[in-house]
Amino acid sequence: MRIAMLLDAWDDAPTGAVISTRRFTERLRERGHTVTVVSTGARAEHKIALPELRVPFAQPIITKMRTPLAWPDRRSLARAIADADVVHVHTPFLLAMRGITMAKRAGVPTVATFHVRAEHILRNIGVHSQTTVDLLSRFFLRSVYNRCDHVICPSEFGEHELRGHGLRRPATVISNGIPEEYRPTDRITNDRFVILSVGRLAPEKRHDVLIEAVRRSRHEPDIQLVVLGDGPLRSRLRDQARGLTNPVLFDCLPPHELISYYNTADLYVHTAEIEVECMSVLEAMACGLPCLIAESATDGTARIARSERFRFSAGSPQALAARIDHLIEHPDELKAARADHAAAARRYPIDTSVDHLLALYQRLTARQRVLGH
């Protein structure tokens, strides 16, 4: 099968959408399918490189986030679509809009994955208005999701959110999945209690809550906080972390290098308030790392928390500090949670997600052949 993957960023973007699409692309190619990536960045084999779309006023934050937007050159898109059995879009911007239009004209089935929420964009430019969120969400639905043949949601929560804003197209829940290399290894005993957080350093991730919770913890002198990721708030978070007994370790690593950290830390903390499916939580769980997860109306991640003891009220450093203190003071409870988390994560193998994706592609292309006759 020949698949065209359309997404705005590819080469150096530290986003879940890019990491997930890379993983699916690699596994589809391993199974003998031809996948052409259409995105910004450098030219490469099986990739059509597009120029960047520069957006006045928003360009500084786009650059800091390392998430460029693509200018959908018609000639390049036509070349990709002409060779494709299915077109799969991953980001709901101009590239997806034009790609869907051209694919429909060519009689090529279209799929969209719901990676990007309106809140992801608006929080990064300082907009918190629910009215604006609703308007942008409906715009994405009208221009992308409701124009596709099928929509993929990485979680049931994601599908519920899209349906609530007016999704009318058929949808399937297919998890981003967990690669097989994310698994428990022999653990070492740490001199300090290591808390790990992985993700972009952006407003909606709420790393500020985690830093403040460590500061308020009764065990602050014994905690080593490790924050792995990059983003526009890096300097601000470094400044906020000053004064902690143990300096926070900030670093940015490629995905495969995170495995050793998942297998070394004592606790993973997810403070984000906006997610569709949090890949880093799934990865941490797969490595047997207990996860303490913020409970937010705009983030479904708390639904996979293993119990109430592993949830806390989003945005509350006080609630998070209390949970951290409880787990530090009950090491047997934390130890028992490792096997439970690892077992729960086994429900999300990425190969199963690839199977479901391929089955969907095959249904859509078979239907298109029937309609074509």
C-alpha cells in the first residue's frame, strides 16, 4: 500500500504528533508499505519537502516551539497524492486543508488523526477564552475533520471531545501505542527520591505546578526533580526552580534515550491540563514507573491512572505535594504499583495499533475501488 503522510513539522519537532507519526511510518515501512512524508524540513528519501509558511506575529512562538507550518505547494502535493492509495493528515492547518481538497478531486481516500486541540494553540499565545476555543475547534472540524473519510482518535476521550464539538464523520479509536523497547529493566536504588517529567516546556504542560509542589513538599531536601523536554518556557522554569535544595536537571533527549530515565526514576508526574493521549505517561507505565496524573476536564490522561492515589487536582501544587509526600512515606505502596503499571501498559502495544490502522486503510481503499467502478 502507498500512503502519503501529511504533517507540518517533521525533522526536529519535539511533539507527540511527530513522534507518533514517525513510529507508525517506520513500522508500516518495515511491513513493506510505501510511506511518503510530506512536510517541512530537509529533503530526504521518501519525503517531499515543503517550504515553510511564515505567520506574522505568531512566528516567534512557532520558532521557539520548533513546530513550523507548511506552505502546501500544489505541485508537490499533486505529486504525493498521485502516487497514494490513501492520504493521512496529522495537523489541522493549511497543508491538511489543501491536501484533503486535492485528494478528494483525485478520488483518494482521506484520514485525519486528532493530535492537535485548539487549546494547544491558544494557550501558547496566552488565550484562555472558552468562546475562542469553541470557535477554533469548530473551524478545524469544518475545514479538516468533517471533510475526511475517517477520523482517528488516539483515545476515547479524544473522540468524545470531537463529537462534542460537532464531528459527523466515522471515527475509530487507535492508540498511539507503546514501542516494544519500553519495558522494565533492573532498577537501581537512588540516593534521592527522583521525580521525572517528560514533555514540551509549554504553558499547557504546567511544569510550574510540579516545581512549586516539590518546593512545598515535606521531603523537598530529598527530592531530585528531572524535567526532560524543550520549549519556550525553558528559561522561566529554570528561574522558578532556583532555590530548591537539589537543582532541577533540565535536559532534552531523543525518545529512545528516555528509557533509562523511566527505569531509574521513582515517580513520574504528569501535570499537563490539555492532552488527547499522553504518550510519555504510557511509556513510563510500560517501564514500570508509577505515574501521578493531573485530573483535568480538558485532559483524558487521568482515566488511565491506576487508582485515586495516583490522581491529583490539576493546577494545584498543594494537592500534588500531598500525593508526593504520601508516596514517599509509603515506599511499599509505590513498589507494588510498579508491576501494576507495567501490566496495565501491556494493553497498548504499538503493533496492535499498526494492525488497526492498516485494516482501516484497507477498508477505505476497498470502498473507493467499489465507488470508482
